[in-house]
Amino acid sequence: MKALLIKYKSVVKFILTFLLVYFVLTLGYKYYLDLSDGSVNYPDYITNLVAKQSQLLLETFGYHTTILPHPDEPSMKLIINRKFVARVVEGCNSISVIILFISFIIAFAGKFKPTFIYVLTGSVLIYTVNLLRIAILSIGLYNYPWRKDILHTVVFPMIIYGMVFLLWMFWVNRFSKPKN
């Protein structure tokens, strides 16, 4: 067993680092959500902000958009031209995806400065693409409501997770330098 651990030391280190970073960031995020429970920024500040920014983006695209707190759950109702099209829930705010992204990058880290810059840049890119994803999904749901299942469960998750995968591959092949 010891020989295997020595042979695969870098793999074990990657897995343990990934799990540790993921656990710490997820625990911190859960703590943030617990503190946000019942606050004025219902559902939570980040989800509320994502809903407002999605509204601004949709209005930029020419759609009259309204967002309202959902009366029965921690989400924001997104309404286009007086037609309810979607709920912006905590899972829509991209934080969980950003935590996954950061965990991988730190587990596969190179030098501090490039790693920090890549984590910051990648997180902003994921957040921005997520806003575009919500806006385009909302337009799709407004115009093609019968395509709801494929749009929400296949096409748009594929976009966000596909982008994260490409960011990971770019990092590994371009910036991460394994130590000999």
C-alpha cells in the first residue's frame, strides 16, 4: 500500500487538496446561506443580485422584465412582458459551479500569482456566462415554453459545465506546471 501511495503521490495530493478546498468553500457558502435565511435580500444577496442583473440584461435585449420575490419560496420570479417564465433560485447564482472550478484549479495549482489571477478571471467569466445563460434561457422559455425541459436540463447546464471543463483543460495544458 505504501508503494502505491508513493507511486501515485501527486494523484493522491490532487484528490485530497480538491476535496479539502471543495469542503471548506462549500461549508463557507452554506454558512453564508444560513446567515442569509430570512434577510431583507430574500432569497439571499447573491441570488437576488443575479436576478436583478439578469433583468437588466433582458431589458438590454429589448424585453420588458420584472422580478419579484416569490411569496412561497426563497427565489425570485422572472417575468417577461407580464408572462411568468422562470424562478431564479439559489442554484442559479453560479456560486456552486465557481466553488467546483476553484477547487480544481487550486488542487492543480502552479505558482501563486497565475493561479490567483486565473481563479479570479475564471470566476468572473463563469458568473458572466451564467447571467447570459439565464437571460437566454428566459428568452427561450418565453418564446418556446414547450422546450422547457430540454432547455433547462440539457442545453444550458451543458453550456456552463462545458465552459468550466474547457477552463480546466486550458489551465492544465497552459498554466499549471507540475513539480518534478
